[in-house]
Amino acid sequence: MDMKELDITIDREGRVRVAVRGGHGEDCIDLTRKIEEAVGVVEERALLPEYYEQAADVHTGETLRRY
């Protein structure tokens, strides 16, 4: 499982900035949803390159049989 981090900054005017590290796609938005709801209205959303990356699916324990 990949580690995900939230970097939360609150400036002097009370504006909250949240950056997600280690998330991909909608996972980024899902991680910040509760914070956004608690703080207020989202004024701006900047999607980082990681948002557009697909998380790698890792399959383990597969058995292959040659016919």
C-alpha cells in the first residue's frame, strides 16, 4: 500500500491550503473531502501531475499454467 500524506497550511488570513502527496486520481480529492467540508468553500483547486497518474495495480500470488 502506498503512503499518502496531507500537507495542511493555514495562513494569517485563515485560508487553508491542502496538498496531497502519494495519491493518484480521484483518490486525492477523496482524501481532502472531509477537510474541505469542515473548513468551508473551496476557492481554488490546483491539480498536481500526480492527479493525472494512474495508480499501479499490483497483483500477487497468481499461478500461471502453461498448456
